[in-house]
Amino acid sequence: MSTATVIGGGPAGLFAAETLARAGVDVTVHERKPSPGRRFLLAGHGGLNITHSEPRAPFLTRYGSSADRIAPMLERFGPDDLRAWCAELGEPTFVGSSGRVFPQAFRATPLFRAWLSRLGELGVRLERRSQWCEWDPEGRVLIADATGNTRAVETDVTVFALGGASWPHLGADGAWVGPFRERGVGVTELRPANVGLRVAWSDVFVERFAGAPLKNVSLSVRGSGAAPQRGDAMLTRTGIEGGPVYASGAAVRAALDAAASEGAPCVLEVDLRPDLDADQLRRRLERRRPKDSASTWLRRAVGLDPTSIGLLREADGGALPTEATEMAALIKAVPVTITDTMPIDRAISTAGGIAWSEVDEHLMLRRMPGTFVAGEMLDWEAPTGGYLLQASFSMGAWAADGALAWLGSDAAP
């Protein structure tokens, strides 16, 4: 019987293990923490958004420059497959109002317990407090147990699924980058993705509006050419966060890099009324009553709430335009200067990782035949909304298929 070693007990690693075990491979999963799936369980604490229901074409765009590489993996194991898999584990799914998909129990724990039970039935061995420690001179993976004793593991194939660096307390600390680079594997710098942005708000603005939402806005990064991102954002004491902020992450990082080298600031433009164009806003604003204060004018004419009006004042130094055309232009593009992202340990996910050029079409490392990688270790990113988890499952299946093909298994697709 062929053997496989899976390093990492998150969704990508466990799904690779399940796929391999179903094909008759003897699988051992090594997880450095006392229990696997800690990030998966934490992500589902307030509701496990496991995938999304939107059509394939817009779904693929969520993966940006990596869409072409991820597309066949989603064909192999896509959103419908993931929902069917959940149902087989006794957790049918439902589609929320935003199109996001959740298990019936809403939280992750029942689904994950059923999954671990299935893995046990398939014969997958899960070694906890079992940490990968590079390779020995023969290229075998070295595993340290809870007592610190290290042993070399004989295995036919290895699948690495160690995550990024955004959840160090749960095990994903990026410590794998150094050893992989020492083996000659090209790894792009790990950077925070799906993360809040820092803004130097005034003290008055923080006191009044920290914790307040910006409802139904559209965000774009000035000069980036990236598509605007729409949704609800949240103002914080240190900046701004939320779905459209996270989806703008790649453009923000590029603008921050340009700011560091060229001196031009990174500016996030907030469209407070994305359903109206500037001309429509102008016409409404021209109907100002003579005795209306600025706040009353904006509330009555275009329905802005106090938080949006506060953001306009903050961007304009406290004063507000009195002319309708100028005010309409400001409402459509409120400038917010971004000074930085929040640190990587405050991020939901990680950008960067092993370069696509380092793996073949089966996710096998070109420099290390028989060694496969999956999940956030690779250089891709996606916004929240189920896209991260979906790709992790899909990559786990894809890497396992590649491992089966490498083994020459009759079960390989």
C-alpha cells in the first residue's frame, strides 16, 4: 500500500488526506497543535461561511491574477461539490441573503466533528502535537513529537498545507518560509490580506464615529485601475475595515508600495452614494432650502446619515463645500489617506507564498518530486465571503489528485 504524509491539519490538508484515503492510500496527518482545524473552527464561531453561491464567472474573478490557476481546481471540486460534501456529513447548507453559504447548524463544530469521524473511518491517522522540522540529508521530512524527539518519516508522497502567517496563535505563523527558501523554492513575501487599514483620524472624529458603520458604500483605490468594491465598511479607532476594504487589499498594498518609493499617498476613495451618479446628486443638492444647515441639507437632499457627513467633514478639514457640483463630487469620492495596513497577525488571511512557477500543474514542487503544496502556502488571495475556504478545499483535492497520479494509482482521476 502506498503511503502519504500530510503536514498541516487545516481544511486543505485534511481534505487532501480524505481524498488520498478514499483512493486506498495509507495517510498520516501531522498537526503541530493539540487539535486540528483550529482556524476553521474559529472562522465558524460566528457562522461558518464555507463557500458562495454566485455564478462561476464572477466567482472566478475573486481570485484576481491567480484565477486561471485556480479555475480547474474549482472544476474538480467546486461550490456545489462542497455543499454536497457537507450534506453527506449530516450538515446540509443554506444560502444567506448575501449569497454566502452556511451549514445548517451555522457554526463549524458539528461539521468538523463529523469530518474527523469520517477521516477515522477511512483509516487516516492524526498525530497531534507533531511538528514538521525541515528535511534530513536524504530529503525525508523530519517530525518532532511533543517531547522534542525527532524522527525521519519514510513516505511515498508528502502534501504540505501549513497555511500562511496570519494566525500564529493557531499554528499558521509562516515559519515554513525559511526552510523552503533554503531548498531553493521561490517564496513571495507573506503580507496581510483581508485586513483593516490604518488611517490617522482626528481625535474628534474617533470620539464620535469609531465603531460606526458606513452602509452600502463603494470603495476604490485612487489611480489603481482596480474595480470598485461595494458593501458595508466599519470605521475604527485606527482606521477602516470590512468586506469592501478587504476586497481592495491587493490594490491598497500596491499603492502603499508606490507611496513608499515615489512619495505619493495611498488614497482610498469612498463613494457614499454608489446608486446615484454625480449629476443626479447635483440636481438633488441644488434644491437646498435657504435656512438648512449643511447637515440638514445633506440629510434631506441625498439621505446621508451623521457618520457619512462626519466622514465628509473629516476629509475636507472640517469645512464642507456649499456648491452643489463640488459637494456631489466629494460625496462620490471622499478621499481617505491610508497610512498602512494592520499587522499580519491581525489579518484574516495572507497574500504571497510559494510562487506558482515553483509547482507543476499538479501542485508538485518542481525542485522536490513527490512533494505537493496546497492552500495558503501558495501565492494567491481572495476576499472573505467563502472564497478562501472554497479554494482551500479545492486545492486539497487537486494536490491529492496530483499525488495519486505521481503514485500511479488506478484511482487517480
